[in-house]
Amino acid sequence: MAPNEGQSRVPRASIPFNPVFGWSVGNWMEQFFDGMKEGKILASRCPACGRVYLPPRMICERCFAKAEEWVELPETGTVETFTEAHVKLAPNGTFEDIDGPEIIAMVKHDGADTCIAARLEGGGVSVGMRVKAVLDPSAENVLDLLAGYRAAE
């Protein structure tokens, strides 16, 4: 039998879907966001292997110990990789074009073993670039407390 002979096509339908979410950061991440409201970058450290997680994690991915220790990290870090975004998520859940590209960087904070993703202000980005966190303690949405990064001075 030749390829696709005797195979039926599956009909497809498009169904509008616009879910409404009630989102909570939970008890664990509440301490992380409370720290940013105070101008602090808090990470979790594994007591067994010493790995430092930013964003914080409850369980160490390496040794599975509970990472209950909190450590304050400096606002500085290094760009490990980056990409350009040409769209953003609209309030209705669809994508919309933006005026110009935004740089989204994976930043490894000094003292951390993992990276955190955020917008990078300005241009001229490169891997290895030193950056500083821009915190907005007055942000209404906890996800906006880390406004992004800018080149370190």
C-alpha cells in the first residue's frame, strides 16, 4: 500500500477558549516576592549540596533535598543567553505586535547556580555582559516586581 492510502483524515475544529485564572504564588514564593518588595533578591540554597536557586525552588533538582535556606544575592549578574521578542501577550491571551523588539535575557546572578529570565533595558546586549536588576517595589502585580535588567555601571 502506498503511503497515506487507506488512511482517513482527522477533522479539525477551532473552539474559542478564553479561560479566567485565579493565580497564587503560594507560601513558598511569597517570601521571594516579599523580599523584592523590600529591594532584596532572595534565592533558596540546598542544605545538602549547596546549590543556589534563583528563582527559588523548594526541592533541589540535583539531590532532591528540601531547599529551605534563604540567601540574599547581589543585584548584579551576567547574561548567559538572550533572544529578541517581537510580540507580547495581550490581556485577552492572544499575541500582539510590539513597536520594537524587546530583549529577553537569561541572567545568572552573582552567587547563584541557575538563571532567571527577564527583560533587558537598552541595546547592545552580548553573552557575558554584566547587568544589574531593576526592581519596582511599588508594582501592583508581583510578577512585575522584577522590572528587568540594565547594563551594570
